[in-house]
Amino acid sequence: MEKKEKYEQMLPQLKALTEGVNNNTGALANAAALIHETMGFFWTGFYLVKDNILHLGPFQGPVACYTIPYGKGVCGTSWKEGKTLVVKDVEEFPGHIACSSLSRSEIVVPIFKASKIIGVLDIDSKEIATFDNTDKDYLEKAMKILSDNLI
Ligand code: SME
């Protein structure tokens, strides 16, 4: 199945899975699991804003760093710039934070709630240039669905 088709199937599932759950940790954990399993990524998870720092949230994959400062790494830069970052080769991103030496490319999507960034979705791949505009478009849609269902 093509990437686009997988995302098309995933979005309604994400909506059904997170609608009305009243449990942010649970919704984030299930969202990470759904995206990870559907797309077969290496690492899929959330970093959440608290006290002006990003803290590790629910994720799927190998163990990861606990905190990321504002403006640091791909996650902190996405938060600072308020936009999705697609990194084709992590070695070419100045200040990239390597939680795993196996990670070669990455996408980070900010999660907006009431016009404020409450966290980011971070996805890592073991291959170079895994992510493109298709991932960006669908994952931004996914984060909108998720955010609408967070309390
Ligand atoms: N690479 C990220 C850090 C988080 S791990 O990839 C899970 C970054 O540079 O922000």
C-alpha cells in the first residue's frame, strides 16, 4: 500500500480512537501507537510543553531523551518557529539531538491548541529522506484531529 493510502485510512481511525476519551495521556499514547504501527516508523512520539521546556510524552520505539529546551534540536526549533520541520538528513541539521545513533531523518509537527503550541509530534526514520510533503500534510491533519480531542 502506498504511503498516501495508509494515511487516508489512518486519519478516520485516529478520529474514532481519540474522540471523547477525556484522557490526554491515553489519547496521545494511542495516537503514537496508531501512527507508528500503520506507517512502520522507527520512533514515533510526543514531546509536551511544560514550564517552557519540552518533556518526553507517550511514544513508541527505543528509549529517548527526557527534555529538549526551546529552540534546541529539531523539536525545539519546530516549537520556536511554529512550523513543521522535515529533515532529510539529521547530520545536516545543526544542533540535532541524537537520542538514537540509528536515526537518519526526521519530521517534527507542532501541536496547536487555542493558537498555542502544547507539544510536538516527533518521528524518526533509520533511512535518509523518509519524509516529504505528503507526510507533512497528513501528519498536520492528524495533529489537528488529535488536538481537537485533547482536553
Ligand atoms: N532528534 C530530536 C530529539 C528527539 S529524538 O529524536 C526522539 C531533536 O533533534 O529534537
